[in-house]
Amino acid sequence: MTGTPLFSLLAPASPGQAAARNNLAVTEVGGSLKGEGQVPKQAGNRGRGNPARKNQGGGNQGGGNQGGAGKGRGSKANQAAARAKVAEMRAREAARKRRRNWLAGIGAAVLVIIAAVAITLAVTSNSGSSSSATASTPKLKLASLSTLGSLNPLPSPGPNGPEGVPVPGAPALAGTATVASGKTVDGISCNSSEQLVYHIHAHLTVFVDGAARQVPAAIGIPGARAENTPTGPFIASGSCFYWLHTHAADGIIHIESPVHRTYTLGDFFDIWGQPLSAGQVGPAHGPVTALYNGRVYQGNPRDIPLEKHAQIQLEVGKPLISPASITFPSGL
């Protein structure tokens, strides 16, 4: 500026001069910004102006890059959201699959239970019907006591034994040495413990020529071991128990079976190892009169059924004795 008079700058100028002044001012400003005292050429001024425009364009490009970066970040966010959505859908599908499997398992279990119940009912029905058929009392031919004529009175029954039933004060009809030793008899097994699926009791009284005879304890219990009680010995254990057996000498026959079945007096005598027929009871021979629940049994005494609380009386020879009757204690 020292080379240009002040009045020339303030004086009106032509259009060409104004342009030159402008260029000069720009150059000086640019030179002062750069700290240089030289005045660059106009071409240089134009060159310096061009980078500014380029920088402006570059700024636009930078803005574009920033926009692109924003778009990139948006794209990544969208991808993450999509992955999360896919994971959620997979989790839901897995849950639905587990639910379907669970429901299928429940359905299969229900079908198995229904089938098991149906089979059980069918088996129970069949066994029940067969049990009813086998355990039902056969139609018995019974006659009135009056058909026997005069009967002698019943002797004293004897004191109550360990089962609460009178024990006759008389010798045993036969011993127990002939009792079966554990082999199956008439389809009746000897088990290590008593079988209680079918558990009933009957009573047997025996007279020979009008005299009482005991039905001994331990019939049907090989290797019997007795326990002494205040009212007499009681067979509590043995090597095994037949389904028909006696614990005391009171005439109580215990029917303790794993199956429902009609057992007979013949089965009991077979386990005892003693004969029974219309002409013999154990070692006693003679015409046999059988009484069943106070009436005359007409038929083979071997076929007399051992029903719950049945009261059976066998008489060999004469005189005939009036029928005995006991009261079954609770538990028998």
C-alpha cells in the first residue's frame, strides 16, 4: 500500500480499475494472512480461490461422507434389529416345538395310562367273573335234621383255646405226621408266608361213635413251631403254609389263598394226609353222616365246600350227635 497514493484509492475509478483494486486488496489480505509481503499473481489468486472452492466442495464431500457414515450406522442398526428379530422368532419357534413335544408326550402318557387301565379292568373283570364262578358256593343238597331221627345232646365243648374257640377235651382224630411236607397238593401250594388275597375261615367238628375227636393244630404247616399261650399252644410259624391249615386244635380251618377259589373238605383232608369218604374219616371207619350249617348234607363229604363261617360236622357211626355251633370271634 505504500506504492499507491491514498487519493488515487479514494478517487472514482473505472470498472477496470475497480477490479484491479479488488484484486490488490484480496492479494494483500491473503499476503497478510500468510505473513508474506509479496503480491501473488492474479493466476495465483485464482489458483488460491480454486482450492477454496474445492475445499467447499470437499466440505460437501465430507458432509456426504458423514451422511454415508450415518447411513452405515443406520444399516448396522437395522441388521442388528433384524438379527434380534430372527433370534426372537427362532426362540418362539423352539418354544412352540417344545410345547408341541410336551403336549405329544402328555398325550402319549395319557394313552398309555388309558390302555393300562383298560387292560387292568379287562383282566379284573375276567378274573372276577372266573373267581365268582369258581368261588361261588355250589348248589348243595341239604335235608332237615328230622330225617336223622333222634339225636344225642351235644357234649361240653371244652374251654376256649388261643383263637377264642372251644378246644374239645378229647384225643385227636389223627396226628400230623402224615401232613404234606411242602409239595403241591390238589393244586394247593405251600408258601413261605400266608396268602391273604382270599382269607376266610370254616369250622370242623368230628365225632366217632358219639365221642368227640380233636382236629389237631399244625395241619398244613410243615415244620410247625408252637408258641405257648395262656389258653394253649398256637402254631405261629413253620417251613411253609399251605393255603388250608390249622393254627390250634379248635377245629378252625384257615383258608388263606392267593386266588379266589372254592376249596373243599376233601382238599383239606388230602393236605392232612388222611382219607375221607362216605365210609371213612381218617382212621375211623363206618357210615359217615355230614352236617352243614345245621342241616344234613346229602352227597360225598369230600365235596363239602369250605365257605366263610361254614360249620361242618362229620359223624362216624352212631349214636348221632346234635350239630355243634360256635361263634366266630372277631378276626376269624
